[in-house]
Amino acid sequence: MLAMNPTEHHPHRRHNPLSGEWILVSPHRALRPWQGAKETVSEEVKPAYDETCYLCPGNERIGGEKNPVYSGPYAFKNDFAALLTATDNTSNQNHTDELFQQEAAHGECRVICFSPRHDLSLPEMELPAIRKVVDLWSDQTTELGNTYRWVQIFENKGAAMGCSNPHPHGQIWASDFLPNEATKEDIHQAAYLKRHGSNLLLDYAQSEIEKNQRIVAINDDWVVVVPYWATWPFETLLLPRTPIKRLSDLTDSQRDHLADILKRLLTRYDNLFETSFPYSMGWHGAPFQTDAIDHWQLHAHFYPPLLRSASIKKFMVGYEMLANAQRDLTAEQAATQLGALSEIHYTKQ
Ligand code: H2U
Ligand code: ZN
């Protein structure tokens, strides 16, 4: 019988301890030919200010409101919010029929422009400007956490991820319910703490630093890994190296170091295929309106769709939709590729 060597050629399954889900890894398929869809790559040079952009300073948004002439990151209420604030006559929970359950859902949606500059994405911004985005994320978490159980900060970047506008921006959806991903992580982190008396993601970060096989970037306060259980080809997980519950708990130097590691990670991403790398990213931290948060550790997920070039993306279809997530490239191979790249942006080399 052949010895199982998971990092080489043999199909195997890996467990995601945060979600409780398994992923199928099929490294022997990585070289299969591709004649399918290619993403169109936008090579157009963007202006610093675009008069037709609804996110640029001073411009009118689709809803008719005007952006101020902002000079740092700027947050506003989403004009097409998916969640609305509670009103007195909103009906409450209704679980009377098991097959047709629904419950009220309240919240607020905001958009954050990362920079007044239309042409700069996060990795192209200077460190002090990225640090201001970190501070805004933190302030928004505190403010919305006063009212809502869950504050979901995220960014969809690039047309491949359904982003509607090239102006650098992210979103926040705060809700009075715990969404699915948060619920899974809550359950699994709590169970781990109960079993081991220690924090899942702190143990994991420590162990990844010791193993040193999947690290993409590291500094005094943070580490980025391609997680052992990564689903997307170049998925990464950004982890603090000490216990931190929420973005709003970060100290001054942890914020500076966060700006540093974000710039380094996102520069490596852009350098991988010499393109403005698309992804969805977002923060997960302890929920609000509960004291049971010992099991939580702040972290950010980065889910990029690209697989082999600026124009070939991974599709989550067929087996993934019906059975189980699957990947060809191993997490170790992805980490090695990302780890070998320069931290100077390709447009500046
Ligand atoms: P995405 O590019 O990640 O889809 O985010 C853009 C968001 O900006 C989207 O949620 C909002 C859309 O509703 N938006 C406004 O609030 N005002 C506008 O004038 C245009 C877009
Ligand atoms: Zn713009």
C-alpha cells in the first residue's frame, strides 16, 4: 500500500474546525487543461477623480444625496440597504409552522469609501491611510455594536466578486441576529474552549507559526496563513497573535501592525497574477449583547476566486454545491506561491 502523503498527490479530506465542515483536496488534478471561461481583465488606467463615480468626494449618489468632499475614509448609510431599522409595528418571531418559519430581521447597512482617491486600492494606499481605515472599522464596530448583535464588515473587490464600482470601498451590515457563518464559528469556538480550556484560533495561530508551512506574512501582532482547511485556491486567514475579541479592542500599535500586514498581504495578492486581485474579505469578532465571548478570537477571512491567472477563476459548482467543497492546489502550495512574491507592488517595480 502507498504511504499517504497528503501534501503530494493523494486525494484526502481536511477539517475546518471553525465551520465544522470538511473539504476534499485533490492535488493530482492541479494540472488538468482548462478551456472554460476566462474573466475579462480590466487594464484601464483609472483617474484619481471620476466625475461619474457615485463614491468620489463631492459627487451625487444614485439616491440623490451628495458625498461631502471627504479626505480620509468615509462611511455613509447604504442607499439600497438590505436591512432596515426596527419600527414599532414590525412583527416579531413567528415559528408556528415548522415548515414555513420566518422571523423579523432588523439592521443597518453602510458603505465605507476607503480613500477619496478613485484609483487606489488598499495595497496601493500609504500605511497611515490604511491605518485610518482600520480606525474607521473599529469605530463603526463600537457604534453599531451598541445596537446590534452582529456587525459584519466586509469588502467585495473586483468585478469577479460582483463589486459594482472600482472606487475602493467596503460595506458594513449590522443585524439583530447572528448570521449563519457567525453561528457556526460561535458553536465551534465554544466547543473547543470547553474541550481544551484554550482558544481555538490562538492555539491554531501558535501552531501554524511553529509548523511554518503555510505562513504568507507575519509581524509582531499578526500572522496570515493559507489555512490548512482553505477552500478557495488562495484563501487566507489573518489572525492576531494575542487574545483579541473585536476590532475595537486593538491597541495603537496593533492597529499600525494591522495596516502593515494588510498592505503586505494585499500587495502579494496583486503581484501573484500582476492584476488588481479580486476577493471578498471580512472580519469576524465576538458578537454583542452577550457575555459569553471567552471562546471568540478576532480574525479576517480573505476569499479570492482566482485560480491560475488573472483571467481563470475557481468555480464553486457541481460537487461543491451538492456535496462538499473541493480544491486541487494544496494549501501548502498556495502558501509557498504567495510567500515567494515581492512585497513591492508590481506597478511600482
Ligand atoms: P458593492 O460594490 O460591494 O456591491 O457595494 C456598493 C454598495 O453601494 C451597494 O450595496 C451601495 C449599493 O447599494 N450604493 C449606495 O448606497 N449608493 C449609491 O449611490 C450607489 C451604490
Ligand atoms: Zn470614485
